[in-house]
Amino acid sequence: MRFSGKVALVTGSAMGIGREIAYRLASEGANIVLFDLSDKVFETAEEIRKLGVKVLAFKGDVTNKQDVEKAVSETLKNFGKIDILVNNAGIYPFKPFLEMTEEEWDKVMNVNVKGTFYFTKAVAPIMVKNNYGRIINISSIAAIVGFPALTHYCASKAAIVGFTRALALELARFNITVNAVAPGPIETPGTKAIITPQALEATVKAIPVGRMGLPSDIAAVVAFLASDEASFITGALIVADGGYTAQ
């Protein structure tokens, strides 16, 4: 129960990696705040409540400043603090660069980067006041290696790494750590919907450990970074990709 008494806010937490992160933190005692654009966020809230923790669920858009500020304000009214922030919300629509519109570029940058900015901007002052905090940003191995038809996504996830490193320096004196996690290929409802069986087989062959990652693999890394055991780690990018980028 490493997080007993702690409050954790996880964005993009209705399903996939975000849901697993929220569930893992709750399983170790954290009270949870879920934020997602999908109605499934309320179903996830009911599932997590069965663990015996308190849960708040908000349907909102990370690119809408008012949605973000309302969620943070309501969290403070209910819990009085936010100890852990996990900026997980993100999108990855495939589109060749030569066919990409400015609107498509902006949408990815707004969700993946500005959404992270909005939530961090709203939560960081609370952590500063309490002289404690853990901010974990979900980046991607797309910040390290390129992928065709994902130029906007790669750029956004690289931006998250730069944001993480700089912010870590600014907040370190307030007992706040800021780290990023770079997942490799992860088996989620989103990936299953867009990847063909042939592409899946090729992807698995490219991963040295011989399997796709699971949301639980990423949740375990996030839980470690959110814990007091990781209090000396800040400004780091932890890669969890089964060796994909080590080749």
C-alpha cells in the first residue's frame, strides 16, 4: 500500500494504458481521479471503486482549459490535494506527412503536448504549496526513433521529453519529481483496432523479448516513479519497450 492516503490524477484513463495505471495506483491504496473524453471513464470508475478507494471521474477534453481547471478544482474540493499527476492522454492517427493538413498536425500537438501543459500548469502550484509531488508524463519510443506516417506524433512525444527534463529542474527544489515513460509497442484496444495480424506478427518479431508489451508493464513503471522509492529520480526518460530501441 505504497500510496495509501495519496491522491492520483490520471488523464486518458478510461481504457488501455491509462486505465491500467489508475487501477495499479488504486490497488496500492491511492484515491483516484479519472479524466477522459470517453463515457467509459465512468465504467472504469465503478471498477476501481471495488478496490475500496475513493474515485472521481470526469468526462472532459485535455485541450479544453475550462474542462481541465474544473476537474482540478473539483478534485481539490473533494480531496484537498493532488499528490500524483500522470499525463497519459494522447492520440496517434496515422497520416503520411505529404498528405497531412495543418489541422491534423495541430490536433495531435494540442492533445499530446498542450493537454500535458494544461494539466501540469493546473496541478503544479498545488504540489508546490504542499512541497510534494510526482509528475509522470507518458511519452513514447516515437520520441527516440521515427515511424512513417507519424511525424506529428513523433514530434509531440519528443516535445514531452524536453518538457519533462526542463520542468524537473524547475520543480526539484519543491520536492517534486518529473519523469517520463516511453512505452514501446503495447497491446491495447487502440492498437488492436488499427493493426493487422500480419503487422502484429512483424512487430512481435522486432521486439527482442518476443512479445508485445502490456498496459500492466507500463503501469508498473509509473507506480515505481510515483513512489518514494524513486525520490532521487527526476528528469529521466524510462524506456519500456522490450528492447526494441536497444538494437
